[in-house]
Amino acid sequence: MQQLRNVIATIIIFTDADQCVDYLSDIKDEKVLMIVSGSLGQHVIPEIQACPQLDSVYVFCDNQSIHEQWARKIPKIKGICTQIEPICKALEIDHKHCDRSMISMSFRGIDPLFMYTQLLKEAFLEIEDDDATSIKELVDYCRLHNAASPTTLEMLEREYHHHPPSWWYTGPFFIYSMLNHGLRLMNVDIIMRMGFFIRHLHKHIEKLHGEQQSNEPTNRPFTVFRGQGLSMEDFDKMKQTKGGLMSFNNFISTSRQRDISLGFARLSLYNTNSVAILFVMNIDPMVCVQSKIPYVDVKGVGYYDNKEEEVLFTTHTIFRVNQMKRIEENDTDRLWQVNLTLTDDDDNELNTLTKHLRADHKWTTGWNRLGRILIELGDPAKAEHLYTILLDKASSDYDRVEYYHQLGTVYTNMGEHSKALSSYERSLEINKIALPPNHPNLASSYNNIGEVYRMRGEYSKTLSSFERSLEIRKIALPPNHSDLAMSYNNIASVYDNMGEYPKALSSYERSLEIRKIALPPNHPHLAHSYNNIGMVYYNMGDYSKALSSFERSLQIRKIALPPNHPDLAVSYRDIGGVYNRMGEYSKALSSFERSFEIQKIALSPNHLQLAASYNNIGLVYENMGEYLKALSYYEKDLEISLKALPSNHPNFAQSYNNIGNVYSHMGEYSKALSSYEQSLEIKKIALPPNHPDLGNSYNNIGAVEKRNVILLQQVETFPLTLYD
């Protein structure tokens, strides 16, 4: 076992085949290397060989010849061994290959993470942790999680400063693998423990790059190679990106030797779920100097003797995808050459958006900036984890204010309104003591508190908080500042909720005017503005204008956000709502279901937006006359709302009203009347007396009572007759 642990840190042993298969099925974003006995493997491996998570299998047995016949048919079985030593040597190669193949990439126009590439890099390099403390925290974390052998960890703790960072990175240690894992999955625990190493390795490459360049007789362009596997999904993304930009979201190892890199690529051919890629990278040293993209020849500073002629590039280096062509080989069509050129970021649209995103985060640095990026990417759980750790370590009120504020944002996005309100109020309390009365930070606190009240349906408190925020911003900020746009937007949302649609439309349009001036054309805040204006038109019954606004919003969000971001679900939901009102029920159902699929991935199971999706799908089924399906979805909506909202929240009025409608359609008028009356009682408490929804409730109750009277008259006229 120790021999294996020296090669692979995480080892899980199964004696039950079903448990093993279940574990493999649940694995995501990881590769599995498997050792299996011959008798068990003969039955299990054929069932699981197609799993993309399974990379390599080794059969460990007493008699090779017995198992060769069935094993030869399965490409992922790379060896049948009677000794553990050859398996360990093979696993070391496989492990290294998996790490190379799983390096995180992002593609311009497909992965919104690409927009944050430079901001992430800046965040990592800004962090100034205490080195001794950081090394100890990394070692302690690895010991706790069995991430490396005790011998390696003792050596790291004792000898870290005896070797350059490139030595640790290129050596047979856990550093490369763990860093790759952390950056690929944006694992907060790993990134926080390895932030110091990211900074050390970058500065080391930067320093050596300057020294090596000064000794070079010429700055002629040169070519390096990199061989690895790509998942089918990433390969498709790359084909879509041809001519565009891509980023390697880690330090990348390359070689000046084509044949060595091609050999690494061919290792992926064993896995039928992968495409083998030989990257051919054209490097212009002058571009590297202009764009501050350092690289280093690791000869003399790496762990190995550098027969590969390895060249190591800094993290988050950007390339342009020039050409993709299949390498002709008789036995495969999954070996490709991809030609890349290192770029100087000459994508003007991307640069403009990155500058504005950087300006949005100009007062945040290091770990705080990383948290802001996680929020923007729609990953609130990771952001919460990060800010909770930062809050525990905070040494000043300035930091505490910021971390409470960001936790409030995180909890708002997660639908945890009480926690959000508590965090925002804690931040405001500290700021009131430390800041003058018209400081912009106070406006942000009032704004965010108002947003939580709005979600809770407490509209008078919402409007009061938003107006206080706007007053401060008018004094403290220039007239076209994006924060003023936010204030107008939020005040409009309250008027929208209160049914005062002309006032809402006016404020939303004022917000959009400012944002068009202050922001680039594909900024997510513009998508919010178009979406909100569309919602007002929807409420006013102008469905063509509503659909136009919603589709403009969706167009921006597809460019600016990750594919499963909750805001995309909002766009599909709202488009579905318009189609429903226009009587195009199949389009409505398709849009609502697309929204629901995103929400199931992105949100917690009791999130209010899931309740809204159940309501919307129920509404379509009601309009299609499928009342039992409609009732089922409405009841799921109500079930979530009862867990998440106070008892008199306006959403309940809508839920009970919809359930009443279904019962009315089904002729169950007493149940319909009960639901309508529950809806009316809530509306009387939650809405102003002239809100149009109150009139709808009175109309529904009147209509059901009238039907009840007619039904009673029919019963009296046609009495029930019993037959013997």
C-alpha cells in the first residue's frame, strides 16, 4: 500500500462491486485510475468501460494468461500484472498524463471564465501572505486530507526554500497535481493554501525570463509543443473557437521536442472518451515582453535533467487558435494537431470589458477580488466559504465591513434572506461609526438592505432604503456613475412590485440611459436593465415590446455569463412568460423547462426561483387544459414557498390564486373558493388598497360564488334518484 501511496495520494478500496460502480458514477471533474482483481474485473470492467471518468485499468492477478483474452478487448485496460511494482510505475505515468490532460482551459465567447482570466491572475499575484505560515498551513491541510505522503510533506516543510519553485512544480510531488485540481475546480480551500506558491512560481519565472532573455543573442520567434488529451466537450469548444482566443488557466509545461510531446498526446488514445491533441505553439518573444507574459527554459532549475527541453509559461497565458487538422494515422481518427499563437490580448471588445470589470473591482485586491469573481460567476457557495474564512482571519474593521458586505451579497444570491439582512446590517453598523454620513459605502449598505426587504415583500421598507441610498449617491457621485443606475433600477423594481408601472418604466429607462454611457455593450448590468424593462412591458400587456427586451437581455447574458448561471434561467423564464400570454404554449413550456434545468443545477432545492419555475410550468399546463399536471406543479411551488417565505408574503397570494383557478376549471368550486379567499386575505395585508391584483381576487371570488349558486340550483332541479 505504501508503494501505491507514494504515487497516488488518494486511494479508495472497495470490496463490493456495486459500491465501486456507484462511486465511479458519482465522480465529476476527476479521472479514476483503477486496479482490479482478475475475477472481479472480468464482470465489472465491461459495464463501466464507457465511463468518461475512468482513465486506466490494471488487472492484478496470479495468472496473466487466464485474463488476457477478455482484457484485450477493452482499450482502457493497460496492463495485466502479477506484481505491484510495474503497476506503480505505470500509474506514475498515467497520473502525470491525467494532470496534463485536465489542465483548465477557457475559450473566448464560450466560457465566461475567460473574461475573468486576467483579473484572476492579478488577484493571485497581489496576495502577500506570510511565507512561513503559508507553508505550514499547506502542509497541515495536506496531512489532514492525505493529499501527499508524510515523507514528501516533511521534505516540503524542511526544504521548501532550498529549491526554486520550478523544482517543486516539475518534480514528482503533489504540487503540480494539487494546483491543477484547485484551479480547475476553483477549489477555495486549495487555492487559499497554494496562493503563496502561485505567486512564488510566477515571480521566479519572471526573474529567470529576464535573465535568460538578456543572454539570448536574438529575439527570433520559436515553436514549442504540448501533448495532452481533451474531453470531447472541450474539443468541441475548441473547434467553435477556431480563429478566437483561449486561455490555459494554470502554468503550462511545453517542450521544444515535437516527438516527445506527440508521445504524451498518444497516451490519450487509450481513452475513447478523449481526443489526443498536439499543440504547436508559436511564440514571439517581443509579444511576451510587451504583454508581460514570462516563460522560462527550466534546464538547471527543474527537477529532471530536461531531456524534454521543457519551457514553462506563467499561469493564465492566452493564445489564438489558428488551425486544427487531423494527424493521419491508420488506427485512429482522434489524433489532432492544433496550431496556437501566443497573443498580446488584441481582442478590443474583451479588453474593454476587462477594464470595466477591473474598475468594478478596483477597491478589492487579492482574496477579496477572488471572492467577487466567484460571485460574478454564479458560484455563491464557494464565495461564502472564502468570505467566511477571510472574516475569521480579519484584523481590521475595514476588512470586516467588506467581508460582511460580500457575505450579504452571497446570501442574497442563495435566497437566504435572514442571513443576508444580518450580514448587511452588521456591515452598516461598523460603517456608520467609521465613515461620514454621505459616504458612498453607506449608500451601498442601504441599497443592499433594501434589496433583501424587496425579496421579503416588505415594500415600504424597501423603498425607504433605496431612496436613502439614492440621496447619498446623488451627493457623492458624478451624474453618470453606474451606482446611480443601480439606485434608479432598484427604485423602479419597487414600483413594479407595487403595480405602479409608469413610474417603474421611467426609473428603469433612466437606469438604462446611464448604463449605456458607463458600461461596455455586453456588460451583465445592461442585461438586467433590458430584462427589467421587458418585465414592465409584460405587466402592462405590451408583449411584443416585452419579448424584444427579454431577447436582448438573453443575447447579452449568453456572451457574458457561464452556461448554467441563474440569470440565464431568469431570461428563459421571462421569455416563457411572454409566450404563455401570447398563447404560444409549446414555446412557453420549452422556455420554462430550459429555465428549470439551469436552476436545478445552479440553485439549492428550496430556492424561491425553483418555486417560481414550478408555478410557471403549472400555468402553461393550466392554459393547455391539463389541470391535474397544473395542480401538481402549483402545489410544488407552494411547498417550497411555505419553507422559504413569511406567511403573508405576496407570493402566497399568487400561489393560492393559481390553485383556485385549477379547482375552478375542474368544477371543484368549494375548493376554488377557499383558495381564492386565502389569496385575497394575503393581498389585503401585503398590497396597497388600489393594487389591480385585489380587483382580480374579488372578480375570481364573485365568479366562483355565482357558479356555486348555479350548481345548487341544478341540484335542486335534478334531485339524485336512487335505484334498488
